[in-house]
Amino acid sequence: MDNNSTERGAKPRNNRHKQQQNNRAHHRVVRKVPPRVYNDNRNIYITSKSDIKAQQKRCEDILNSGVNEIYLHCMGFSITRGLNLALRLIKNSEGALSYAINTSTLRLVDELHPLCDEDDITFRHRNNSALHIKIYNSNLFNIIVPKLPAQPALPKPDHSEDRRQTYSARQQTPRKPQQQKQFKTKKTKPTDK
Amino acid sequence: MSNQKLEYDAALGGRVTLPTHIPTYHYAAGALREIKSLIADAQQTRSTKLIFQSLPKHMRRRAMSHHPKRLPRKYRSAHKSQMGKSGNTAAIKKRPSRKYRRRPKNLMREYLRRQRRHIWLETHIWHAKRFHMVDRWGYKLPYASCDKTYRACYRASAQHCLVQDISFYCCVELQGNIDLLCAGFARLTSSECGLSIGAKTYLSGRREGSIELFRDGKYPAGALQRASFMWRPITDVNSDKRTLWLWLHPCGATTTIEELVQVFDLKSTKHKKLPLSGEKLSTEDNKEQPTKEETKESKQSNTKEQPLRFWTQTKAFELNRHYANADGTLELLVLKNSFNRFRLTGPRSQEVLANSLRAYQIRETTNSNEPDHWLSQLDSEQRRIHETQANYCRSALRLNTPSELLSNMVLGLNIVDPRLQRPIKRTKAGVVEAAPKGSKPAQLLMDAPACLPTSALWDKELRERLGNKMLSIHDYCQLRQKHAVVPGMPCAFEQSMQPLPVLLVQRPGSQQPRYKRLGYGCGWDIIAPARYGLVLWLTLIMWGARPGGLREFDTVAREAGAELHLPDTVAGVEQAATAAADRRARYFRLPPNKRCNYRKYAVVSPFSAPFGQLVRDWRQETDDSANQFFVLRQRDLLQRIDTSLRRKQKLPGPKELPAGCLVQVQLRLLRRGSLHENAIICLPTRADLKRRLKQLKRDDQAPVYCEPPLPDLNERPRRDLRLAHKRLLKRLRGRRVREKRKLQETSTQRVHIRAANTAALVREHFAEMCRLWLPMEPAATTNSVRRQCTREVFGYVTSASFSFTEATVCAVGYVTAGGLRQLLSDGQQSPLCLVRDPDSRDYRFSSLKVNLDVSMP
């Protein structure tokens, strides 16, 4: 299931290993797991190793379960994958979804493991570009939300509070089935194949 | 003599002569014989009835056969023995009642009796109620849960938290001069296998390291095992004495300790030969144990004068075996069963740990109510260290996965009793508190304070005191019963429970993103003092960690693309032998029409991987050490093999890559099919590759090649042997029947047929039959393993299964260097090999990747 070759428009992986060969005599570079800011089911961290269809299904399932917005975080080589995924989601939703994109630079730390007994472990800083795509349900007005005293204006990135409030809102207003947009109803064949 | 009269006897039908007188002694002898036979008859009843059946009618009772007490007392023992022979358990000694067995005294006695053969872990009883227990390495260990948890355990290791009890690992404490230690370990390992034990990065004690151990000077052959070690942080700056803990797997522990004793020239202190000086001739003096310095001095002085006079001091019982060298500069202490070590795997182990370990807070006020325990007697410096550790741990456990921290970091911590940290119900641990905005994981990684690995756990006296002073679970429950007003709420007495030191050891998991998902298998190891095992274990379980057994070690290693025990280590050899015996036994338990005929399938060794013979066949030149093989552990060489595999370059030459070496590879089936242990790895031919391309075009999932079945030359001999054996048994039985009939003719009682006594015969036949079923052992013959079938074999699979991380069937195997060279010389697009299960004739293509971190877990 090597999807790297089928990725459309992906930039080639850089040839950093060639640079590493020069300083191989001193140490070995060990990459760490990149840090995550949020770790709940609405923040999806994209990897280019997973199957893109599985990722798409995962996003659709989350959106269909009543979540109004999801965040796709992608970094480095998987940025292309993230963009493809977001566009595919939006295209399949027939205008029900919109997106907003933020870019950022992540500061990563690599461990340099020594290769001889005299050296100690050292660290190296490295920057990597990252993309944060927010995909949200744009036709929020479809859902009739009654006026409540403790109703927040709009969901904010503070997720722990956010989720609780949407949950309570859902409890108080039983959703009508026809108002819930099912994004997976129309399955278009991806055109990029 | 006497005159005889003839008289008529009607019964005999003729005249009988009767003597007029007889000698009294003849008469007495006859009477005696008669009495004897009467007594014998009375003692041994010839009746076929049972005892209770032979009683007169008026003495019989209902259900007499079941209740021996309804018989007259003198018949009871005979009745019981009769019942016991017939297999009727009613007469066998009754199992005592449950109430009796459950009395604490009797329960404890029973537990101690059962622990005599195998050592129990502290969590044994908890595990025994929920897990299948197996005897392994002198311990009784949990194998796998009785529930179906195979997939759940994988999920726990990948996304949640899997916890395993690895207290069976044997800790060995070495104490001595650092140069001496490094020189000794340099003999046991090689610099090619990675950093040595005295590397600077480990010596400060802030990281746990691991080394490959070999027999003294035998590298690269004679591998013992991989052992992890940690140095005690420097306590006394002036002395160059350092302490080291070596964690050994119990399978090779005895061999490794023997090797260590030999290398460092140590002597057991159980038997000491002490010199007998003139003053100490009286027995009272002898009983006193002289201090070490005295002995040394007197030894030196006495050896010159009276070299032969000494007395032997023997310790009757040694809890921890202790060895020391001649001048006392180096000591070895086997700290078996004095620690509990739990292994937590998975990213959620952060939350589990953060919830179950709370750092002890030392209060500044020194009032009289302050509980008196070891932590309250610290000086200001130690307090500062304690605070730093607590703060660091709190922020480190807030991170998302353990692999964001410094790899193999050791972290000491003094925690409150884990019983106080339990939730009311078993819950999945959530995030304790959100990370503050300012803290960054990079800071935690790079600016770690130097005092982190300091721990009181290194102190032996303290460990003993902790164990003795621990509030037992029973006492704790009783106290709670007495004091707790609201169930589940904390009590006042819990403030005074003693804190305990633990060591947390980080495991980074996968560190090669190209080989396996980054950080798979990351987690923590907790080392806690003895007696606190169950308490800590239950807290971890209550916070939602999933318990795993021995099976999970194998699955986690296989998912990570590695193997726990390499086939050339002590543990690997033993494991392969037991697995082969199991498979063989299982094969012959099957009925013959369900056994696959390995001779027809052209499989030489169906139950074990004959690496020695494989290496022998791939060797160009033959010498006496042809069967020796070893696993390649040199990282730089593996790196070069990996790059040449990926870029289709030439492998390093045979001088660097000796013919006896095996390379660990991860195989991945490209299309359909499954793999099992002992599958063979073969070189594809050009026709196979062409056929694969054709199949790809037609989307054909069939196997790429089928081994043509060989004729089985043993089929006829097997049939003949079976028929001959049956005939023989029948003839023997006929002989016994005839014998019985003959006896029956002359006897008035019923004669039973003689017992067959053909067990030896049957066993011999079975062995012969097994020999005819199986192909010849490759070790016993000179038949080629390499050319056993139509494709050339160059490796064997040792563990295989469906891999959840890769979503295909994956396997870990070993291939020979010569085979790899030939594979690369073919000039394929990407190196592919053929694999075939031992019980199948289908070859399928699989890709192969070289593992750089051999024996990582």
C-alpha cells in the first residue's frame, strides 16, 4: 500500500541522506515524533503512509457524526497529501463544506546519537513547514439553534470546552434527520486517477 | 510292618487300603498343611465379588459401595483399596472443603507448596485468575489472557497503553572500579555492535544503554544475549568506584553470570576459606565473622607462615548470591526478585503514569505530627533534587507520546503509595491537566536537569526497610474499613503511609521512519521495590492499562519488525528447540490423512530452521567450522547492505561480510497468501519474474510458482511396516488367548488373559514410523538445504503473522550473505524473493527490507 508513488503533484523528497553521509563518522541522526498540539478526534494528523481512501473515510465519518469542523494538520512531505485530501472532501460534499488554511513553521529537534564512546548525545534544531486546514460545515444556518442563555457565539479553537457545549446543545435540540447533510451520499470517482 | 486290611470305599469305587495306625508327625504335618491352606483361603478370597457384596444379607446397607462408613470397620480399608483400583474416586481421600481450604493459614501453606517448583511473580495470583499460565525459565508466567485480546493488545500498544509484568528479568549489580569494569566488558562484547558499556552518554546514568554479550573472546560467535544496563549516578566524587545494574533475561541469566564471574575472576562468598590464626583457635572466636579488612590482612600474613591452615565459613542461606574478586575491588550481587519491573507500551502510557504516580510533597513544617519515614530525613540538597524530579516528571508526562522525550532516559521519582491514586471505578486515564502555553517539548528534551536519574532505589538497606515497613494490603483495607466514613474518599491515616522511590525508564520505540512507523512500541518501564508489585500493578490496571502476557512480547516485536531473541543467542536456541518439539508433537497427533507429507513437498526441515546447514551450503570453501552461524549486528555494515539493496548496488565483499553471517530482514507479502514460522525464503528465477509481470497485468492472484510434488519413496515401506506391526500385535494377542484357553481348561476358576506388555514394541514402531514420515534431519545428513527444492533456499522465516501496522502479512527472517549477493547480482528492478510455507507447495513473492536495529526491543 505504498501510496507515495500515486500521490499527484507531490514534490520529491529531498536528498538529505546525501548530506548525512558527510557527518556519518560522528553521529547518527534520530528523528523524534513531532509534537501535537491537540490530541482529540477532531484534529487529524496526516501521514503520507496511510491509505488516502481510509483517511478520507475517517474524515467523512467524523463530519457525519455531527462534528461541525475538523482540522487537518500536515507537515513536510505530507502537505500535498493533506491538500489533496481536503480538496477531495470539499468536492464530494457538494458545497456543504468550506475550508480555511493556515501555514506555520514547526521547530523540530533531532537527536544526534554518538557513534563512539567519547561523545555524548547532542541535539539539532530543524524547521519544517506545516499546514493546518480547517474544514467546516458552511451551511450552519440549516440547523435551528434555539436561543439559550449559555450559548456561545461560534465555536472557538478551545476544543475541550467547545465539545461539551455542542454536546449539550445537541441534547437539547433533537436534530431532524432531513437537516443533517450526509456528505457521503454522492460518491464521485476521484478524477485525479 | 503293619498288617493291612482292604476295605470297600463307595466313593472311589474300589477297595482302598487303610493303615491300622499312622505316625503322629505325619498326621500333624498334614493337619498343618490343611490349616495353612484354610488360612490362606480365608485371607485371599477367590470369589469375584467385592467385599460389600460378600457380606451376609442382614449386614448389607443401601449405597454401601459409595459410603465406606456403612461397612463394618474391619472391611473398610480393603473396600477402599478395591474401589481405588477400579478408578472409583469416591473411595479416594476426599478433597477438603472449600471453607477449610480458604482459611488464610491453609491457603498460604498451599501457595508456598506450589511455589516450590516455580517462582511466582508478585502479581501471580492476579494473573492466574485471568491468564493462561506457563512454566518458563523457572518462573510461572502469564502467557496470554483467557479473553480474546490479541487485537485489543495490539491496539493498546499502538494507541493506548499495554502493561506487562517483566519482573522475571534478573538484575545483577556490579560494583567496582570503572576501568576494571570497562575492561571486563570489552572482553564480553565488541565495539562493532554499538557503544560500549563505558560510553560517555551512559556513564552519567541519565540514559539506559544496552549491549550485546558474547562468550569471552568468542565474538562474533557465541552470543549470550542482549542486556540493558544503567549506571548509578555519581554519589561520591572522590572515589572511582561505580555501581552498575545489568538487566538479564532469565533464559540466559545463569550462563551470563557464569561468564561474568569467569571474566572478572570472582569467587562466591558463600564458602569462604578464612585463615586460622593462633588467637582464634577457640570455637567462640570462630563463630564471629571477622570484618573484611581483618581477614584480608590476616590472610596475607598467614599465607606466608602457615599456608595450609584455614577454616571454611559457609553461609547457610544467601538471599542474593554475592561474588567478589580476590582483592575486594569488584563485587557482583545477583538481585533476583528484589525489584518489580513493569513495561508500559503505547502513547497513552503517559496519561496512565501521570494519573497513577503522584510525586510525594515534602512539607516544610516540622511539627510532631509529621510522619517519620525515610523521605522526611532528607537534607536540603536532596530535597531540591526531589522537587526538580517531581516538576520535570509532571511536565514530561503531559506530552502526547513518550517518544518525544530523550530516548532511553532514566527518571527517578519519589511517589506516594500507589493505592492512594486509584479511581473509584476502572476508568480510561484522561489528560490530567492541559499543558501550559510556555512549556515546549524541545525544552524538556534539551534542558533536562542533570539530577534526574538520582534515586534512593539504589540503596539496598532502604529497599529492605521499605519492604518491611510497607503497610500490607490487608492492614490497609482494615484501616480503611475503620476510618473511612464515605467510601472512596481519602482518609487521614493515608497521609502517613510511606512514599516509595521508583525509576522510570523511557523506551523510544521505532526510530527508523523508513522501516517502521516512527515511535511504534514506545513507552516506559517502571522499576519499583519488591513487595509493591501488586499495589502498583492494580493502580495501573485501574487507570485503564491493558494487561498483556508473554505472547504480547512476541507480537509487539513482530509488529516492530524485529525479534525478541535472535536465533544465535542462548534464549533463541532454547526457544527454537521447544517450538520444534511442540510442532513435531502436534504433527504426530494428527491422523495420518491430515498430516502433510513433507517428503512430497521437498521440505527438508519442517519444524525448525536449520541455519547451520544453510550457512554450510552457502559457504564457498569448507572447513571444520562450517556449521557456525551468527547474526550480523554491525550497524554500519547493515546500513551499507540496506543502501545497496535499495539502490541495487553491489554488496560489501566476502571479506567484510563473512559467509557465516545471517542478515535479519523483514518480509512483506506483496499480494495474497499467508506465512508461518519456518517458511523458506528462496531466490526467484527469471521465469518467475516474467510470470509475475504477466500476473500483474491480468490481475491474477494465483501463486507465482508451484513446487512439483516429489514421489515419496517411503510410502510403501510405511505401509509394509504398519501392516507388519499390526500382524505382529495380532499374533501376540492370539498367543496370549491360546495360553489363556489352555490354562482355563485345567482350572476351575475363571482365568484372565495376560497383560499385553507391548509398550516397548509399540514405542519402537512409532519411532520408526516417525522416521519414515519425516524427511531426514539436515544435521544428520549431508543433503543440501540450499538446493532442497527447485528454487534455491537462502533464508528461513522465524516469526510471521498478519501485521496490523503494515496491513499485510509480514514476517521476520534471516538470510545468508551469499544469497543476498546472488539476489542482487540478478539485476531485478527491486529485490524480491520467493517465500513458501513448509506445509504448502505455493511460492509467493515478497519484498524484503533490512533491519538496522537488530534486537531493538
